Amino acid sequence: MNGESSHRRLLARFAGRAGYALGLRVLWALISFGGAALLARWFSAEDFGHYGSVISLITFLSVVCGLGAPNALIRLLAEFGGDHPEGEKAALAHGAIRATHAAVLAVSTGVALLIAAGAIGLHLAHRLPEWLVYVAGAALLPAFTVTDVQAAAARSYGRVFAALAPKDILWRLLIIPLAWWAATSLPQTMQLIVFLALAAVSLTAFAIAQAWALRRAAPKAVWAATPVYRLHELRRISTSTWITQVASSGFRTLDVVIAGLFLPPHQVGLYFAATRVAGLISFVLISTNLILGPEVAKLHHSGSHAQLTRTLKLASLIVFLPSFVGFLGCVTFPDQILGLFGKRYAGAHVELIILAIGQMMNAATGCVGVVLMMTGLERKNAEILVTTSIATIAVMAGLTYAFGSVGTAIAASGGLTATTVRLWLVARRHTAYDPSILGLFRRSGA
């Protein structure tokens, strides 16, 4: 009965508020993939390559500039009374929100200005003819970062739509017609520059609207209280998660950035298309991680180890089956899938197959990162992510220089595989759980 109840709880989370969040994430994935495919068709291969480099760099830097604040806010706002803060807790919640917003806005704005200044400097030195692309792209960074922090606060108060919709749904929908207008109405040399500038302006508007929604979502007691700041506690909590988040983001984005440093823009565009397709394989894993975390923490710390083992078996099956179907599609019909981006992108079929192998390995090991984070092994998790990501970046630079985008794909796929296998081995060695698909064949309670 306990096994059945744990399964029902997990499935109920898929059907409840967490399921609503999952639905928005699925919609985000579809819009993101479809939007990338349309941009690839409307813009030249060179412009799409520049777009991939810029958006990957901004995505990575938004995590760096986020300073670990999103996860810290979720934890602190729950500690400071959640939906019903009173007295000092309301004041502390107000202080946490204001401090994180001020910090990430200042840092992200400063980094954006540095990027713009660097692009101008390289242009004056005749080393970056596409400098305006990076100046326009840098304008995305502050809003890109702030929306993530505001999303964390909104999630803490149960406002899933206000958390996920502004950037992940509404903005990504809006930039599709903006891209079409730029591609059909402007000279080729100005299309990407104007599109990125309009994308930055519109995302800033959505960030302002999200801030207004957060103002309404948070309990009135929070805004009525005079803010009290515990900066040392905020810094301690955020630092512990920031390193892990940066390393994880590096695996998802820096391969395109490194490819942009060594390869012609049109080759970067082809590789970027391959990453968009391969990333769909582990989408279910990423979404399941969001839902499974609280269940792992609750069952592990209550001593319900056999129950948690059965829950992880169900989760591994939920993750593996659709991921395997996606993997088979990528390795069986790579040309046809990449053809959604345009005929010329079928040239990246080798890269897609290589990347798909790494993503499938990631899915096969299951929610191993969540298991380590929720069972007190977050330091080992961070150590593996950081050391492997540094090694992967070094190898990636060498292989990209020697073998082009195929070398980039080999390094990215190999680094992801090495990371997930190392995490899985730690989970097997230091916990009673096997979150991988192999865990299905182990006895519950083993």
C-alpha cells in the first residue's frame, strides 16, 4: 500500500499545481523549438549562427549574474512565513526580495555594459565586424536575469503563471512575429541587430509587468513592512547553489559559445540547430526534477527509504520512455528533423546523433542530481559538476579547433556523459537509491 500511495502522490503532483507548471514548461519547449526553427528559416545561416552565440552567452551570463538568488529566495521566503508572513518575518521577506533584485539588477547591468564596451573596443581594433549584434544582445541581459529572480519569488507565493509565462511563454511568442517582420522588411545587414534590440525592449517590458504581478502576488504584509536585511544569510544560501547552477548552465550553453569563437557563423548556426533538437530528449528529465525534489526530500528524511526507491523507479520510467523515443527519432531521422530548420541544416546530422547520445545517457541516469541534492550530498554534486565542466570546456576548445563542430559535439556529449555517470556512481556508493533506469531491476529497499 505504501508503494501505491507514493506512486499516487507523485502522479498527483503531475496533475496538480506542479502539473500546471509542467504544462507551461511543455508549452515553453514547443514555442522555443518552433521559434528557433522559424528563425533559422527566416534569417541567413550566418545570422542564425550569431543569434545562437548571443542567446547562449546571455543565457549563461544570466545564471552567473543571478548570484544564486532564485533558489535562495525560494528557500528564504518559505522560511519567512510563506503565504502568511507576520511581523518580523514579513519585514525579512520584504528585505530578501529587495536585496536580491537590487543585487542582480546592478550586476547584470554592469556586465551588459562591459559586453557592449568590449564589442565596441574589438570593432575599433578591426576584430569584430558584427559588434552591433553583441551590443544589442547585451541589452537582453538585465531583463533576462531579473525575470528569473522575480519568477522565483512568484513561485514562492504560488503564482505559477506570473512566474513562468512572461519570459518563457509570452515573450517567446512575441519575438516570433518580430523576427518575421525584421527578416521580411529590413536589409539583411540590419535584420538581426534590429530583432535583438526589439527583443530586449519587449523583454524589459515583460519584466516590468512581471514585477507588477509580483507586487500583487506577495502578501500585503510584506510590502507594508519596513524591509529588514539579513545579507549574510542571503549570501551564504545563494553561494551554496550558485556554483552548481553556473556549472549546470555551462553544460547547456557554452558549447555554442565556444563554437562561435572558432567556427564561421554559418557552421555555428548548423550546430545550434542540432543542440535545439537534441535538448528535447532530456526535457522530460528536467521537468520531472522540478516535481520530484520535494518528494525525495520528504521520503528520505522521514526514513521511508523503500518507498522512495519505488518512487524513483516510477520516475525513471516516466523519464526514460519518452526520452528513448526522442533519441530513436534523432538517430533514425536526423536529416528529416533538422530539415524543420531548413534544408541546409541537415548538414548537422552527425552532430545531432553525437549530441543525442549524451542526452540519452543523461536521461538514462534519471533524477540523480535531485537525489544527491536532497540527501545531503550537494557538495559532491557541486564538485563533480564544476570539475567536469572545467575539463569539458578545455577539451571542447581543443576538439573544436581540430575537428570543427563535430569536435564540439563530441566534447559536449562526452562531458555530459562523464558527469551523469560520475553523479550516478556517487549516488550508488553513498545512498541506498538508484535513480537510473537500471534501478527498475533492483529490489525495493536494496
